Amino acid sequence: MDQTKRFYWFAQFLGWLSYCGILTLSVYTDNPARIDSIFIINLTILFFSGVTITHIQRVVFIRLGWLAYRLPKLIPRLLLSSIISAFFISGIDIITDYFTNPHFKLMTIANVVGIVLSAFILVLFWNAIYFTFHFFRKSRLHEMSNLELIATNKESELKNLRSQLNPHFLFNSLNSIRALIEIDPGKAKTSVTTLSNLLRQSLVLGKEKMVTLEDELKLAKNYLDLEKIRFEELLDIKWHIDEDLMTFEIPPFSIQMLVENAIKHGISNLQDGGEVGVHAVKKETEIMIEVCNTGSLNNTKDIGIGIVNINKRLKYQFGDRFSFHLYEKLDCVYAEIVIKNEEI
């Protein structure tokens, strides 16, 4: 028996026991002498008849598919079912009283109507509770199903985003080496070795959902070392990293893609080269990761698929805690990731 069925039977017995208890208390308050063996027998039969008839109702609801009906279609059926069940419960109660009570008196139509009406209200209340619980449970299951679907879709999209990063990263790196071959073949060979190490590391990190800032910075440093071989003195690299953030986790390639974008859309377009700065600092209420480069946003036609993908992945991971800013200040372009610090 699953948990739902156990809860149903527990509620059934508890509900009817509570009703019988209230009925007993009412009779005892009015006339304690009426609480005798005959009353107990009649009350016991009422309890089991109530449980049995309402359970039969439930079976009918399930067999006829009423649980899937909307209220306009369901309400008239519940009223009819409650009336029929009320007649059965009232009939059993009257017949029991007739055979067990030596002082039984013939009832008037008004008395019979009163008993049936009381039973009708009781069964209708039972049906209201049952369907309210069913609708609530159905709503929760539907909500959980939607959340699972959303999570599955997000996970699928994240996998697609990750699969786009490695080819994009490899394409730009190979272009860098291709340009270097024509300038300095010896450095091109060194670049191939650096790229091999870089790709090995990127393949390992690419399988992870989250990586430490330390691992991400190593990847970015290897990439900049590769670009430094090509640009030589035209590329100046500055680092400012808060050591307390080394264990902070972010999606892989977050910083590397910002660095790559700074080279592709910034430094490579400048005849005199420029500077790339990587900063990661912990403020009072937030963590800020920033990559800046010499250049101008006016010379940038697009921000690249890598930036778009990283922006989405960070949004999925950190939600409202995350914000991304791309702006220009004093002949430099800043790509800034801001994450609210939950530990503060």
C-alpha cells in the first residue's frame, strides 16, 4: 500500500471516528442515559456504513474518471452522488434503529427528510474534502513535473552551450597560431605545445558544471600565454586576484571567454596593442570578476557567441544574484561579472 492510500484510509477512519465522537458528545450532553449498548451498536454500524459507502463513492469517482473533470461538469455529479449516498446511510441508520431499539417509533416524513438532509450535508462535506485534497495533490504533482521539465530543459541547454564553447575556443586559438606561423615558425611550434596543454585542461574542465576560480584562472593564464607569444610586447597582462576567492566556484570558461573576447575584439584591432587586465575581488556584499582591455565598444561589431553563452550559464547558475555589465571607460572596455555573496 503506497503512502497516498495509507493517508486516505487514515483520513477515512479519523474523519468518521471524529463525527461519531461529536455525535456521542452531543447525545451525552443532552441526555447521558441514552449512551447505552443499543446506542453503541447503532453508532458502530453508522461508522462502518459511512466508511463503506463513501469508499464506494471514491471507487465510482475513479472508475468513471470524475477526478479529471472540471468544476462545472463535476458539481452536479457530486450533488447527485451525495444524495444517493445520503439515502443509503440514512436508510441503514433507520433500519438499524428499527431492529435494535425496542422503543422505536414510526417517523414522520419531516423526520426522515431531516435525517437524509443531515446525511447529505455530511457526505457532501466528505466529497468536498476529498476533491480538494485531490486537486491540491494533482496541482503539486503538476508543479513538480513542470519543475523537472524546466530543470531538464535547462540542463539540456547548458550541455548545448558547453558543446559550443570548445569548438569556438579551438577555432580562435588555431587562428592565432595560423597567423603566428607566417611571422615566426619557431614560436608557432611553441604555441602548438602550449595549445595542446591548454586543450587538455579545457577538456577536463569542460566536463564539469562548476570549477574553482583557481582552475579557471589557470586556463585563462594559459590562453594569455599563448596570445603573448603572438603579440609579444604589444600585449601587456595585469592580474589582480583576491586569494580568498580561489575556492569560489563558477561555470567553466567564464573568465577564459571574457579574456578571449578582449583579445579578439580589443587588442587584435589595435595597431599599437594594449593591455588586458583580469580582476577578481570580494567586496562587502558581492563578488566582482572583471576583464578589461584597451579599446572601444564603437569598434566592436558583436560580443561573440562565447559571451552570450557564458551570460546564460551564469544566469542559470546564480539567478537573480548574478548580473553582467559591458561598458567603456577611459579608452578601456570592461566586461564585469557581479555575483551577490550569500555568505555575507
